[in-house]
Amino acid sequence: MADTEETADLEVTADPARSEREERRRRLTAWRSSERVLWRGSSEGRIGERLEALAMDAGAVHDLDEWVDVYGDGVVAELERRVAELLGFPAAAYFPTGTMAQQVALRCWAGRTGNATVALHPLAHPEVHERGAPGVVSGLRTIHPTQAPRVPTAEDVRGLDEPFGTLMLELPLRDAGFVLPSWDELVDVVEAAREMDAVVHFDGARLWECAPHFGRGLDEIAGLADSVYVSFYKSLDGLSGAVLAGPGPLVEEARAWRHRYGGQLFQQYPAALSALVGLERELPRLASYVAHAKTVARALAQGLRAAPGMPWFRVHPEPPHTHQFQVWLPYEAEVLNEASLRQAEETGTTLFRRWWAPGPGGPPGVSVTEVTVASDGLAWTGGDVRAAVADFAALVGEAEGAVGTGAV
């Protein structure tokens, strides 16, 4: 009996799903209890807190005595109108997910151009994070103007040796480090696509924070494209959801495909209200986050450069193009995750969140993380960042020894 119980205990302990749940609980507990953070993610909130906050804030952006929405009217229609106006398009359609919005947009353009080939970066969201959906779901084919970790250029597009119907540009290109082209480069690449009789679609999941880098308003940026998708939960702290904005006929067709794809939900007022709150509260603050991210990134580099025993590091891009950027270090992800969590648990400061190894083919023993600067991060001075880096670097050495001996 004892042997059976011991075997069962070992099996439970070795359960990967249970181990991940426990690690997630540890992470959330550490991040939530930290007094100093650069940003707080929506996943750290508890259900009751999020609902209470939404109930308190929603009345400032919409009349809560109105009837709830049914299949996209009411507050959902108001959100569509507001986003279309912000982006300078005649129409917009709300989608429950950005993946669906983008799949529908690309499908509609393929039908209208008569060409199902989409030119996009190999690190773009549809290629990396959607399980092959463009080809599997929509029958689209993708080609890559460049392999370089940056947004494609006009030269890249003109160098393609086959026609394509749509050029999709992800702004910023998240998996390359939240990188953006210059304004002139963006104008040029759009013109290059038009020369090849293609339409241009912006994956603008994080378009909201691009305005400071380009020095242009959202409507002028979006106006370069034929259609744009934007997200509400990434930078605006909404619950979920996205909008596809574009010409009226395209958006009407997109609504039909939204229904076919299962996106015609009965009621969506909590998500729509949270998006309106984000547009009212977070959107005006994003420029300050972008500006302060440069201070944080510079101080991170200074702190890492001064850290004893730190072989090398990379802050990318430097300076950041938006309020998000990458940090690369020459350690295993397990070591850096343990050091990051211990810093949060022992000092009440969360400097870094999760680290991971680069994708397949990446160099061994190297890890990367993403840093976001939001409202909580505005209180950090350069000195605060450098002090936190010093604490983190010391914990990296301890974690490396612990991982090496199997103590973690």
C-alpha cells in the first residue's frame, strides 16, 4: 500500500499540467503582491475586482440605463462608431478576437483582389501565433518579403518575384522587439505595394501606441492602409475584443464572414464597455508610457552594464519605439525566471516577468523577455531601475547555482 501511495505521489508531482498551474499561481501571487512594478497585467486581477472596476468606470463612457446589446447593436455599435472615427474610416466591425478579425480581413481582400497570396513578415502574428489559420481556414497563401527582424521595406516588397493581393504590415512587429519603421519608410512600403496592384492591411493590434514614434495622429497612420485591425485588451486594458476598420462595403462583407466564423455573439456589452473605458482612460496616457519607456530602457542598460559578472546583454530596440521592448541575457530561462520571481517575493519589486528561449534554431543558453512600461512604471526613476537591476543580477547568480544543483 505504501509503495502504491508513493508511486501515486510521484505521478502527481510529475504531472506537467499541475506543475504549470502551481508555477502560474506562484507567479501571479508574486506579481500581485509586489509594491513596485513597471506594469500590471489584466491577468493579475480577480474576477470580482475586474467586474467591480468595470461597473464603477463604465458609467463615464456610456449610459448604463440603456438596454444591453443584442447581436451587435447598442454599446457595441457605439464602440464601432467611435473607433471608425478615431482611425478615419467610414465603417468598422467589432470582433470577439483579433485573430478572427484579421482572418476575415485577409479573406475579404483575397476575394476582392482575385489573389489569395498575402505578403507578410515571417514573424507576423498569423504566421507564428495562429496555428496556420490563413491557409487552413481561409485558403490563403503567404509569402515573405524579408527574413530580417524588422518591418518589410519598399525594396523588400519590390524584390518579390511573384504577385500578391495583400501586403499585411504588423505595427509594431512584436516578435522582432516591437519595432517600427520610420514614417518615410512606412509611406514608401505602402506605395511599393500599390505599385504592384496590391491592397495594404495593417495588423494594428498595438497601433494605439505608435503615434509618438511616427509623430502623426492615428487617423493619418491608419489612412495609409486600406483596412486596419486594432485590439482592446493589449494596450487599452480591455477585457477582450477587436475592431476591423475600413471601407463600408468591405466592413459589410466582413460582418457576413464574422457570422460564418462564429463571431456573431448574442451579447458583448462587458467587453465593449471595457474597450470604451480603455479609449477614454488609457489611450491618452500611452504617449507618456512611450516616453518613459526610453528612460527605463536606458537605465536597464546602465544597470546591466554595471552588474558584476554579467557576460553581456541586449536591450532591443534601444531606444524603444513604443512602451514595450525586449531584454536579452545569456542564461537559461529557468534561471532568469527563478531570479525574477525571487526578486518579487523577497523585495516586493517586479522588474521582469517571464523569460523564454528564442524560437527554434535560436542560440542555446540565451533567453529573452518583454518589458512593458505603463501607469505604475511612471513612478520609477532611472535610479530605481538601476537599483532593481543590481538586486536582480545578484539573484541570477544564486538562481544559477540552485538550478545547477537541482535545488529549484
